[in-house]
Amino acid sequence: MIKIGSVNLGEFPLLLAPMEDVSDPPFRRLCKERGCDMMYTEFISVEGLIRDATKSVQKLDIYDYERPIGVQIFGAELDSMRQAAEIVEAAGPEVLDINFGCPVKKVVCKMAGAGILQDIDKMVELTDIIVKSTKLPVTVKTRLGWDENSMRIEEVAERLQDVGIKALSIHGRTRKQMYKGEADWSLIGKIKNNPRIMIPIFGNGDIDTPEKAVEYRNRYGVDGIMIGRASIGNPWIFQEIKHFMRYGSHLEKPDIGERVNVAKQHLQHSMEWKGETLGVLEMRRHYTNYFRGLPGIKTFRAQLVTESDPEKLMEILDEIASNFSEIAV
């Protein structure tokens, strides 16, 4: 059994990666219902938390059906990270995760996220103070390195374990790569097979089919897999992977009726959590993924991303179900 501290995640957990503007409570709910073993919040600015910024504090919303759940924070200042750790602990998640992997410029330029990969000593220092500031098990998500000339992830893994983290998730790209090219899992596998490493190692990057999940589990020996972009518009991926791992066969793909029903649920949950206006607006990024590959979907998609009335949106979704009912997705 794989454990993060005392949190039992089963034999080979599938984790939902923290994704800004994606892995909010409405989306997490769909993934949890479809086989995700552990989820993380969107990443939260520690500066926003300690200043009680509404958007940052709202991201601490946790519901019992989501558990176990990790709250992910990012920042670069020691005292701010310490204060934020105390705030996160009070919110009651099972795990506190530190983001040392976000490649976005506005985060990196502050030496947060993947920016910290330019200063491994500071990375270890920040992690150490958080571990000492909370009773929660602390985990880290990071990348292979800043660029191809500074992939120090093996050193990072050992040093972060030494200061007390309980699990490490590694995206198989450097910061320079952003999300381009193919993720390289060879170093992830090397870390997992390092006899000094005793904590769970989770691999992340490019897992978008059940076959690939099984192949990478077997080839690299990781303790679990973290799935990000492949889950957007496709929360079924978790149960599909589990079914394939257990039976060696494919679970039947969701038909258009199921896709429409889930899109409706997502929209409804989004409005309930964010309010109607913002819920409708932020749902627009998901429609393309729910209905990707359907011939002639462009007309309906254009309506979905411009319409603001919830009732009309539901009608458009019903039209999609009706028009594509005979088409395999």
C-alpha cells in the first residue's frame, strides 16, 4: 500500500494534478466520482493567503467527498511560506503540497514555482521551514530541472527527503521545455530505484491512455501516476486506466449522452461554487475537451463559448446530445 504519512492511497494511486483554473471543486468532484484516488487544489499564492485575498482563500474550500486531498501552495519567501503553512493546516486537508514546478513566467520571475530550480539550496530551505511549520505531511511537485544543463532532480529528491517530505511528484520536463516535447521519465525511474529513496515517487507527464499508464508503471516502477492535461474534459480517464490495469481490456467509452450529462453537471457545480456569472464564464474552457473529435461540433462550440444564459446553455447541450446520438465518440 502506498502511503503519504498516514494517508493510505491504495496499491497504485492515480492522482489529479493541480492545475490553475481547472482543478477546482466542481472538476475535482467529477474526477473523484470516476476513480481518482487523490486530488490537489489549484495552486495557491502564499502571499494571497497571508493577505486574506478572496481568490486565494476560496481555493481552500474542501468538501468531505473529495478526501483525501492536498492543498498546493507556491511562494518564495520563508516567512510567508511558514505563515501560509499554518493557514493551510487550519483548513484541514490531508496533505500540504509545495509547487516547485509551475513554468509560467509570472510565477518563475518571482523565483517561485519552477523558478526555484535555479537555487536548489533555497528550495531545500523553503521546504524545511514548511515541514517544521505544520503537522500535515508535506509533499512536493517539481520538474527535472531548470534546463537540460541543470537537471539536478536526483540531488533534489534526496535532499528534500532528508528534510522530511513524505512524497515527491516529478513532471518529466525541464522548465525550459514548458509543456513541449515528450516527457522524459528515465530520471523519474532512476530516482524511484535509488536505494536511498524511501518515499513514494509519482510520475507526471504525457499519460493520456491506459496503455501508456501500464507501460510507464512497469518500465519505471513508480508508486503512482499523476494526471493533468489528459483529464481536462475527460474525467473518465481514471476509471479507464484502473479497468485496464485490472482486466487488460478497455472500458467502454462514454457515449455522447454521458458526455453531455457530465458537462451539465460540471456547469451546474461551477455556478453553485463560483456564482452564475463566473461559473458560466470559466466553464467555457472545458467544452472543447468534452466534445473533441465530434464532426460538425464547431457551430455548437461557438454557441457554448458565447452564450451567458444558463438555461440556454443547457438547451444547447441537449441539442448536442440529440444531434450526435448516433455517432461514436
